[in-house]
Amino acid sequence: MADEVTGPHSKMEAEGAWNNDNPEDKISRSVPVWYDLDEYVIRRVDGKVVGIAGYSDKGTYAILGGMKSQEGSRSWRPMSEKRLELIGDKPKIAGFKAKTIPNETWKEKNRQVYNFDIPPEDEMGIDSKLIEQFRNRYGEDFGIKKWFEILKFVPTGFDTLNKMKILLVDNYLAIFTEKYLDDYEKRRAIRYEAFTASSIRKLIAKNLPKGTYVMYIKDDARDFSQVLFDVLYDPQDRIKGTPLMLEDITLRDKAEIKGAFVFHHIDEGHKLFSQYNIVDFNYKKGKKPNHREKMGSRLKRRGDKPKPLKVNKR
């Protein structure tokens, strides 16, 4: 079976392709001009169109909508993934008005799978007039999704920070390093818990001393995936994996930086990095049952030195 999702396509091309292959269920989307979409993805199975989904890239954010698919085709996820791939890492806003399933079920699927905040608590840099238009049309049935839930890119001279992503919450920085983002890209098929502003506030409230920590990604006791991060306070503390120190990051509004959480590794967690303290976060019971330590971690925690290998002399 040939199965492909392609894009971007124009609205005319996508709707025309759908109507040609689905003449008994032609497009009848009627929306205000502010919710008009100009780009689409198309899913074809064995050459026939089984679904389309639209979006409009506004530069600093994107609008999603216009999803239509044949019942039972399971087109939602592959079209959503393709659409997200094309748009990239920026906030995304969408209204939710399901026709074939209960709307609450539809909203919950988008919350759980794609981390939509429905209804949104934060405008996340999206035009406030547009948000008000969504609110007037959909009430509480609209939401905003952000890649990694990063709320505000704050550094001046962003290009000089390579591929790091940075978020400012209550005068603390959350820094996602290039290595962390690379780890994430390699594991996109895994649904991670989103980092939100409230997540960072939970870390701030713990008053963690300076150091390196590990925390589990999921609450599931059988899933050992873990994140490694540093807590920094001194302006001359170095950001792992970069030549930069904390003082090298200048905020546009000159806000004081009280500290930083530097997320630098994602690990499947086959073995626990036990030389670092575990932070109770999504999983709140310390070390997960049956999670074995890495040998090197155990030696570092004990302060032992690895024993030299014996060499048989001939």
C-alpha cells in the first residue's frame, strides 16, 4: 500500500484534489477571513486523497486548521506530523470543532498527543487581536501549541548562541542546549512531557543548589528515560557544551538573571546516572524500581577509581 503525506500545497490544489477523489463529501469550510489558510498538506493512500490539513505561517507563529479526512483513514496523526515538520518551532494556534467525535474527546487528544494548551493560559507571543477573535468564535474550544513550550526567546544576538533555545521565567533562564535539542530530534517519535513556564516554576521553587541533576521524563515507573540538567547561579558559570558563560546572555529588557536551568542531555535511561541527585518532577518517588546504575556513575558516586586492567605478559 502506497501511503504518503506531501506539502506544502496551495489551498486551491488541496481542496481540488480532495473534491476530485471525494465527490460525495466536498469541502464546505466557511470561516472568517482571519482564519483563512493558504497552505496545506495532502495524504494519499494508493494514489487517492484520504485527508488534507491546512495552515498559515505568519512568521513568528502559525495558524492550524482545515483538517478533513475520510472516516477510518487514521489521517490525523500523519498529517499533523507533516504539518509540524513544515512549520518548524514556533507557537501554533487552532480552533477545535470536531464533527465525527465528541469535541471534548478531540480536545483531549490534542492536549495529550501534541501538548496543546486548551484554552490557553498564555498568549505566547501570538497577536492578541487574533487570540481575541479565536476566543469570540470558539469560546474555550481553542488552544495554543508551542514546540517545547518555549514561551519567549530572549537573547540579543540570537545567532551567536548557535542552536540553543532559551526561555525566561520569573528572572530565571531555561536553556536547551544544541546537544539536548539534537537528542530530542532523534527521539521525536517518543511523546515527552512538555516543558512549560509552570514546569520551570516548579524547579525554581525547589531552591536547588548549584550542580548537575537528573530527572525522569515520565511518571511511568517502567520508563527510565531521563533528562540531565545543570543549575547555575554565578554569572561566570559556563553553559555546558558552549564557550558561553551565564553573563554572556543579555536580555532585551535588561532583566536581572537570578539563575539558570541548562538542559543538556536526554537519555533512554537504560542505566541511571546515579552520581547526580534525582529531582522529583514528573515521577515523585526518587529512583524508579529496577533502574540499575551505570558502572561509571557508581564509581563516581563512591569516589572510587576504576581498577587497572591486568595485562598478561608473555
